[in-house]
Amino acid sequence: MAWVETGAGGYRVALDGEGKVVCRNAAGRELKSLPSKLGDDPVVTQLRQLTEWLAAHERRCQEDVERWMVRSLPVPAAVLTAVWADEAWQAVLRDLVVTGPDGAVAGFLRGADAERGLGLVDLDGDTVRLTDGEILIPHPVLLPDLDDLREFAVELGVSQRVPQLYREVWHRPDERPTGTEVTTYAGGRYRELRELLGRCARLGHRVRGGSAVQPVVEAGRTVEARVWVGDYYEYDACETGALSWAGPDGRVLPLAEVGPIAWSEGMRMAAALYAGRTIEGEDAA
């Protein structure tokens, strides 16, 4: 830790590995808590602001990488090599499954160097280099051997900050579905609408016009998954409705036109809302 002198009585402060401000007295002994006289010290204030900035930076990194994955967007290799030195970026990128532009699985991302390319552990356990100008961080529903990749990840001791391999996925039925709605997770009853709305908020789903919505960009087109939750008094009982998808123009899409990522993310939202329902004799989740 880098200790910085404060303006009070020889005290020095630093940030520990968890982002907490710690303090030493003039004799060099680390104190159990920060003295009250340092509460408004400019150095302490700056360290706390730095902690807040670092936490926000880590969240932004995770949100950006998760957006690349959910949208299966091409990512320039130059971007990865430029940010790899940043520990926050490296933590969210490390061990993600990446593919080349052709979509063929290349391996688990372990490093990025401007001259040598991206360092990967391939599916044979060997260290290889990927020198393509762009890579993909695919949504797991697009990985054909997902179960095998999960097993291999366990063998390698892989831990992903962005849930890719262990993100819940739902595959659209092989037979082309008919109609415009899926009712698998409809009918999840809540004692009060506010409980359901609170669950939507905790899961990160916006509610608009009485529906929980999840926008997904797939193949350059924005598709919005929708689950009806209700638009009445917040203390009224309610239940989850059917799941449907709408295109950029707001038109409800036939199920046969819903892509694999939009299908999986919509079902993921519907299942999560249904899971919080009130079960008779139990408290709401």
C-alpha cells in the first residue's frame, strides 16, 4: 500500500485491497479504525472519492463487456490490447470464451499484446495466439458445445466475472413455433404489484406500459422482449403475463422470427420474474 501523509498529527492513510481507507499513527502502527479527526481531512476525502471512482469504473467495464457478449458484437483486438493493462478491464475480460470472426471457438482469453496478439488457452489446453483484427465474445446460446466448455472450464479452474458460460440459456424449439406468445412462465402470482415491480428493478429490467422489457440487439436489429406485469394499483394482487417480442417498429413478432439471443434473453427474464412469485404458505422471494 502507498501511504500518504495527512494534515493531522503525523497520521498516514492508504487504501487497502478492498478499497477501504486505513490509517497508521506517527509511530507506524496501523490502527483498527480511522480517527474521527481525519473524517474531513482532504487526503482522506480524496481517497474516498478515488474508491468511488474505481468502483464506478469497474461497473462500467463489466457493463460494457456484458453488452458486447449479449449483442455478440465484433470487438477490435486493438481495443483489448489497449485496455488490458487496466486491472479492472483485465478482470472482466480474463477467461471469457472468444472466437475468431468466423465464429469458431478459439479458447479462453488470458492475455493481450499489441505485437503478439491475443493469448488464449485453446480447447486442447495449449497456449495459442490469435492475431485476427476482430474477435467475438459470443452469447452462450450461440456456443454449440456449451456443456463441454463448462466441463473444461471447471478443469482449468476458470472463474468469469462476466457470466458467460454459466449464464442461463433457453434454446428455441427445433420445430418452428407458431403464434406470438410464450406462456411457460405466465401466471406467477404476487400478493402485491409493488413486489413484482421491485423484483423487476433488482433484476435490472425496466417497466414500461405495464410490461417488464428487455431490449436485445441481434444481427443489427433491436428486439424487445416483454412480459406483462400490470399497470394498476401497486398494492393490488397481480401475476406475470405471457412473454412476447416486438421489433423496432413496435410490431409484435411471430415467434418464428425471434432470433436465438432474443429468445434466450426473453425467456431468462420471464423465468426470473416467475421465480419470485408468492407460493402459498411461503413468503415472497
